[in-house]
Amino acid sequence: MKQRNRTNSLPKSFLAAAISSLAVLCFAPGVFAQQQSGLSISAGLAQAGEPRFFAIKDARIVPVSGPVIEKGTVVMANGIITAVGTDVTIPPEAAVVDGAGLTVYPGLIDAGTTVGLPGAEAPTTLGGRGRGPRAAAPVKQANGPQDRPLTTPWLIAANELDPDDPRIASWRSAGFTTALVEPEGGIFPGQGSVVDFGDERAGNMVVSPQATLGIAFELSGNFSSFPTSLMGSVAYVHQVLIDTRWYQDAEDAYNGHHQGVERPPYDRTEVVVADALKNNQLVLLPAGDKLAIYRAIRLANDWQLHAAMYGAQEGYELSSEIAASKLPVFVNVNWPTMPKAGDEDQITLRELELWDRAPSTPAALSKAGVIYAFYSGGLTDPKEILKNVKKAIDAGLSPDDALKAMTVNSATILGVADRMGSIEQGKIANLVVTDGDLFSEKTKIKDVFVDGMRYEIHEEAPPGPPGGRPMPMQNSEGVQP
């Protein structure tokens, strides 16, 4: 039987749609030029349905990058801040939010979390970004060409994102528009991604897919498998870096002259780590206690790494040494908790001192001139992050420095300060709107904007995921387009 012509069998409606799509592609350069021209773009050209045109009018604006604007306006279009100031023209297509009595801050950044990763829980291992004891259960070992233990640097958080993770909405409703999302578990657990906490498809959430390369001095959890000690874990990290440098040299030599030269063996870990170092990717080094801080500084110096240390709750004692190292710091705000009643006789004086003084670390780092940012460190309630930052303020940190540690400092360390971290024209429209000072217990978050999409925050969440949903558009006359 003669095969039927597939083109002739297609519905006319499909052919019409295909022709229309081809026409759009042919005129794509013109469309892009219109998009770049700003607010004059037609609503029909918006990629994700309704256009995102907003203006917050007559609000107190805290840009972070400059002085506070007591009564100003922020205009957003297609996910970008297009104007901010006291004398700003609001385009007619913008939905106007009355900001009288409200304060606008840059979106907050959690500089280390697993929120958005499927099946991820709060980290509980000594080597990870959490603060708890070492896990009793063995950690699954990753097997590569050379059977490297606990080593999966090729895992990229951006490739594993789950937009339906309910924690995303929870973090967003607490004012966090962005996070460094990181794989957990292992010595080289993977690469962290800077992610915006909208609720669209995963690809639309990613700001910087390969922002960091994580290292943790993890143990196998199994006394029959390597590494079973901290010394072994540290030695393994050095060995991977030695192997990586050897691979880089061998690969360069081989690529320069193939004939008569034995090709270097392929090792997935060496290839990925070599690419990260070549691209000057930020390497995260654990610094959970004083010895770990010294260890991180030495490791960064010995290998000339573009690095930052994380943890650093004992930084109040070593702020001068940290400043001299010029390493930025991610401070874990999951502060040590007071011992339970009845356990006092098992608590050491050192532990009591850490419980008392850990929240003073940020103030000490500020005084020493260290650039640092905050991360949640395994906290399961995002509201606790702000409460714990308030403890640092009570311990001597200025509110301005606290805000910087949750916004522009995070963006700077992660290499995305040209796109976010402050309220400036041309940056991503990530904003938090409150009815008072951000660090006051009585203050409530009213609106959150992520990539220019508005989420209204309710005290009592309606049915469905918490954190609100995108608000329907209205123009400056209150009419929905």
C-alpha cells in the first residue's frame, strides 16, 4: 500500500499555526528590538502570558546601593526595574500599587539552601552547610571511573530544580526572592546555582546555573570505607586538587602535540573540577569552627582558589585573620541552641561560649572589614532566618549591615551584583514590600515581586501553596488588560 502523504494529512489549523510561527521567527529581530526599547512593547508580545508592568508609588524605598528615598516610585517592566526615584513618570500600562505607609526593600537572598531540590531535607552532616552532628547512616558513595568516594561535582542544582517544591512558596512569603541552591551530601557534592523563587518552569528560575563548587569534609559514615576520619577527608580533597592540576597540564600538553604522546586518562571528576577552576568558579570551603577557619584559609592560599568560606560561627574570635585572608564569608545564621534542661552537666564551657557569642560574629566581621552574607544553615522555617538575624543585630550588628548581608553582599560574592541585590534601574525586579522596618517583629510583608511578578502575601494563607500567586494585571486606571 502506498504511504499516505503526511503533509497533506495535517489539519489546516495546524498548517496555519506553523505558517504563523514561521512569520514570527522571520520578524524576531524586530520583536527583540521592541522588547529592549522598554515600556512601549505591546502586551501581546509577553512570553509568559500577561505582561509584567508595575509601579509602586509613594513608598519609602531602601535601595541599599544609595540613600533611602522617603517618598518615591519604582517602575517595573517585563521583570526589570526601569525607573526608581522621586520624579518618575508612571506609564499608562502599569498596574499601580499604592505604597503610602509601605517600605520597599530589595529581594532577600538565602546564600545556601536546598530549597527547590527534590527530596532534599535540611542538612544534618558536619561537612555540609548545616550545623548538626554527623549523620549516623552511611552516605551513598558515588562511583566514577576511578571509584572516587563521595564525589559528584558534575551535579548542578539548576538541572535538578523542582518548581513545585512547597518550600519555595514558603521562602518567598518570608521575603526571600533568591537563593544559592546547592546539592548536599559528600565531599564534592556538586555545583550550586543562583535561583529566583518564582513559580514558573525551572528554566525561568535560574539566574546563574554554575555559581559555586562545593567542598565539604564529609565522612563515609561507614568504618569499612574511606574516608573514616577528618584527616582522611582533608587528604582526599588535596589529592583531588593534585590530580586535577596534573590533568590540566597533561591535557594541555596532549592537545598541543598529539602525535607520539600518550593521551591522558579520562576522569570525570578531574574534568569537571578543572573546568570550574579554569572558569574561576567560586569554591566553597567549610569553616565550621576555629580550626576549620584556619584550614580553609590555608587551603585557599595553597591552591590559589577563588574561594569563600562558609559556617564561620566562631568568626568572632578570628575576624582579623579572616580579614587578612581577604576571603568572603557565608555566615550560618542557624545559631547554636541553648542546652535542654537536664543536659547541663554534659555541656562544655566552650559550647556555652559558642551559644552566647556566635550571634556576635557578623558585627565582628563588619568591624574587621570582611564582606559576608547570610545563609539559613538548615533552618526549616524561613521566618526564623530573620529572627536569627535580629539576634545578630541585638549582638551589635547594624541594621544596614544586616540588610546588606541579605542582599547586595550575597549578590556580590556570588558574582550577580550587576543583576540583583539592590534597587537600581536595569536590575531584576526582585522586591519586598513591608508595612514597617524589615527586622521588627511587628512588621508584615505585604507583597513580594520575583522577576517582576507580583505575589500578594496573606497572613492566613488561602487554600493552596503558601506564599501567594501572581496577581492579575491592572493598568493605572484599575482596568485589567
